[in-house]
Amino acid sequence: MIWYKRIAAELLAPLVDKTPDEVEAQLVRPPQAEMGDLGFPCFTLAKTLKKSPPAIASDLVGKMSFPDNGVFTSARAVGPYVNFVLNSAYLAEKTAGVAIANPDAWGRSNEGDGRTVIVEYSSPNIAKPLGVHHIRSTMLGAALARVYEARGWKVVPMNYLGDWGMTFGQLMVAYKANEKESPNQAVDVHSLLKLYLQYHADAEEDENLADEARHWFKLLEDGDPEALRLWRIFRDESIVALKKLYARMNVHFPEDAFKGEAFYLDKMDATIERLREKCLLKESEGAQVVDLEKFDMPPCLILKKDGATIYATRDLASAEYRHAHYRFDKALYVVANQQELHFRQVFKVLELMGYGWARNCEHVKFGMLAFGPGVFGDKQATMATRKGRVIFLEEVLDRAVEKARELIEENARSEEVKANAGKLAEQVGVGAVIFSEFCQRRMKDVAFTWEKALNLHGDSGPYLQYTHARLSSMLRIYGKSLPARPRWELMTHPVAKSLFMKLSEYHDALRMSEAENEPSFLATYLLELAAEFNRLYTDKENHRFISDDVDLTAARMGMVEALRLTLAHGLGILGLAAPEAM
RNA sequence: GCGCCCGUAGCUCAGUUGGAUAGAGCGCCGGUUUCCUAAACCGGAGGUCGUGAGUUCGAAUCUCGCCGGGUGUACCA
């Protein structure tokens, strides 16, 4: 919560016979700065006090006094509201002052108290390149991991790769078919995709291939050396490509985070045994299930009628494994909406198994990505790899970088920027793509369009980066170190005060992002912060940052540095670079 | 049928633990650069907040019904 809200609440509470918590919950920000900085609505008091809200507001104002140099300078009744006016200098010191005095602590909190959170995210099916849609889980999860980290949690990232299944049998069939002609096929994600497409094309004509694929998958399951060898190659090459792409997006999984389906294969027997011991398994239509009728859900399938396991079985085993190894206090599954029922079932079964920690498991779901009009035809289109309706993430990144590069070459005003054009284009282009993921609440379905993905203007990643570059540039021009005690009281521009208020909300934006698992809150906050600064910055008739007034300039530079720190920190959490010049 | 999600400006979305005249970006129209970055900024046009009721001093926000769209509904994940 925001500290000055608390102080106002404590001031008012005894006067209105309520607890500070109750009062705090009611405080609002007035719609216009001229009305005041923090408002308390008096409507609810009207009944008990038998007076009109405006009269109550006036009475309350009369009962309060404000010391010099305190948090608030005054309060006044504006209609039915008691509106507090913040002491601008005090506010500045508590926000910008705190930020520049200890930059490393800005944006950090120990509210997580060292608790452990597992964040499962990205989790692609391997053996083909990442598609654009993978950006959702990947960026959401990576940002959440960083939010939790900044909030004082110990974060364990997990990438639950789809690295097992019939697909590998199919790939082996295609690989073997090619082996006669080219014995030493090079394998990478793109050739794997070709094998996948080749198999499905061939299987259309030759119905024996399906049996062959099943055969190869069976060999793999039985530990056949050749099948295992191929599987390892396919998997290793996939991970190499993944890591390369992740690195471009500032996503870094530690080596032991890549625990895919294959990792849990040998752990499922024990899970099934525990289910049996607890008498949760029951036969139904030849399969083994956990009945969830009492909870208004279809049964959770554990063993298919052919005795094979299924994804619920693996998710149960992985949850058990993770709790045993990491003793997590919270486990986040950043997985698409569609799997809502699946996770509800799995969490319920964990609960029925007697695991109290089941309620600390949370499905962080998100809406689906489809292709908007103009991408594949003039209507919305869903993904379909086999029909060629895919866009690879790498291509999106490359096109964005190319577009950024063109813009840089048009605009570059210094040799330094020109010399750095390559690196900068990468930061800006990739930043634009990443940021587009945070432009809406995660539950919204997204229609991919090139226009949106490549947006370098307006509410976008590059807008924030540009603002950061402006701030950095100003500090370079100023060229002096910042004062230990800036004279904040010299800054009287009304926008400056509202910027300090905005800065005071930064920790709250992070707190809310954590509480709701919603990084878009942070993105929205950063856009508002940057917009407010740009408004002040471009008000050149009334405001210049660097002037002959040494003290005033120093104070302004203090604010500039605080803004820069906030943008840099926030961009970092979202996974964007914060260039010093562009 | 039932579950979950979404419905706010022409388009894409903020605003949702109820508060003062509903905001931004894109697009459209018109402006701002001898000046610390015009990837920016300012102004204008543009809204029955899907819809009907209810709760409340007060509803885009809460409750219920309805409409539209998405998605899921045991042997794929």
C-alpha cells in the first residue's frame, strides 16, 4: 500500500470512528490535481451523523491541523470529499530521494520473505521451432518470475517441455526414410519440422506408416538404443535452438529447469501406487480414473484402457516431485486457458491425496492467440502447423528488428548511435514484440497482426525505451553527480508533483502484478509514468530541466534519475532492454 | 446442455477489492522542431461502458437473467 494513504487514514480514523484499515480502503485519487491529491468520500457517514456529506467534510477539515514540513500541507472540503494536499517536497524526498539514495533497492521488497515459488512456463512441444503463440506463456512466465524475485521470493523456473510422445515415433519414421539417401542428416529445429511435415504427407498415402510410428515409439519406450539415440539428438538440438531464441528475449532457464514429460516417466508408477493406496482409483469403461463427480467435474483419467499413462498422471507426478524437492510455498502454472478443467482436476486430485499444499498450486491462465485478419486470409485464422498456418517467433523478432533498424538509420543523430545500430535494433525490435504481450490483461484473446507486433510508436516498448534514452541523455548533458540532499521544494511545476505521486505508486504496481499474477499492470504503470514525464518534458515554454539555477537544476536531475531508474527497473522486469541512447 | 473466459470510441485496449465530468494508443482532421532526443507533444472529431433488472447515497466495476463471441466438456497435451 502507499504510505501516505496510511498516514491520512490514521489521521481520519479517530475522527470518523472507524479503523485506519476501513478508512484507507475508501481513499481515492481525485480526478483533477487542483482538487487535491487524496480524497476521502463522506457519503457513508451521512446516515449515522445525520448531516449532509458536504457538511461532514467541512467539519472534518476543521478538526485537522497540519504541522509544517509534514506529509500533508492541508486538507479542504471539496463537495462531499475531504481532499488532502500532499507536501510536494516531502513527497519528492520519499520517492525520488529514496530511489536515488539507494538505486539497487528501488523496486525491491522483502514481502516475499524468502518463500519459494515455482513458475512453470513456456513449456513448448519440442522438435519444431517456436511459433508466435509461444510468446504468451514465455513472456508472461518470465515476467512473473522476475516480479516475484523483486518481491523477495525465491523463484524456481520450470520449463515443462513436451519431449515425449507419438510425435517422436513419427519423426523417426521420416528420419529413417531419409537415412538411405543421406546417412548423416544434419538435425536442427527446421529440419525436424520438415521431417514432421514429411511424415504427415507420406502417411496420407501409406497407412502402414502409422504402425511404423507406433513401433518406433514403442522401441523408444522400451529403451531401444537406436530409438534413444535419435530421441536424444532431436531433444538436444531442440533445446539448443530454444536457448538461442530465449536469450534474445532475455529469458534464461537454468539447466535443471528443462524437466519435460520424459523426466517424469519413471516417477508415475509411484504416483499411481499412492493413488491406489488411498483408494482413489476406480475402474471406469476399462480405464483407471479418479471420480470427481462430487465436485461437478468429469473423472480425472489416470490410466487409459490400454494401461498407458496420460497427461494428468504426469502432472500429478511432477507436482509431487516438485513439492518433495523444492518445498514450494506456491506453484504457478503459466498455461493457456484451454487447460482450465485439466488443472482443476489435477489440483483436486492432489487435494484428495491429502496434500495440503494443493491449494498453493495455481493455474495462471491466459487467452488464446489467433491470427488476425490479413495474416492468413482476410478473416481470423487459428494456428495449424500442418496446413502451413504458422508464424515462427524468430521471424517476428527478425522483422521487428529490421523495422527498428530502418527507423534508427533514419533518425540517428549521433555517430555513437549509428555505430551501435545493430545492437540497438535488436533491443528495440525485440522489445516491441515482447511488450505487445503486456499490452492487455492476460485473459484476453489476442489476434496477432504484424501491425501490432511491429509497433514502434505510441503505447509500445520502444516508447518506454525512447523515454529512458531521453532521460539518460539529459543526465549525460548535465554531467555532474547528483546532490545528496536535493532541494525538492524548488520544483513547483504541477506536473512535477504528479510525477512524484506516480513514482510513489511504483511499488504498488509491482505488488499488484504479483497479487494478480498480471504483469500488464506494471506495463500500464510504466506507460503512464513515461507519458506524464513526456508531457512535462515537452512543455518547453514553462519548463526547462537544465538552467542557470544550480539548485533547481540539481533537484530536477534528481527526479530525472529517479524516473530513469524506475523505467530501467520496470523494463528489466518485463524483459526489455533499457538503451541509454537511441 | 453445462463449466470457464471475453464483451468499454471506427480498430486494439486501460479503467474491475463501488466514488467526483469514462481514458490511452492506432486511424482521421489541425497544429508544435534556430531550443537539454519529433520513436515525442498539443488540440479536434469520435462512447446507450453488449442488454434488462436488482443492490446502493453512488454501478463500466457487485448480484441475477438474457444476447453475442471464444474455449473446454475422460482415453491428444
